[in-house]
Amino acid sequence: MGKPIFFIHKRPGLKGKPFSLIKFRTMRL
């Protein structure tokens, strides 16, 4: 539950949109 958030925090500049990744991961959960 807190693993996906950590992944995003480690890569805040993956595509200039860390929020998009967080939303995608939350939807899968």
C-alpha cells in the first residue's frame, strides 16, 4: 500500500509527471 508511493518518490522526474504514475499505481491496487 505504501510501496508504490515510495517508488514515485524515488523517481520524481520520471516523465515530468510523478502524479500520473501514482494515479496509475493506485488504480491497479
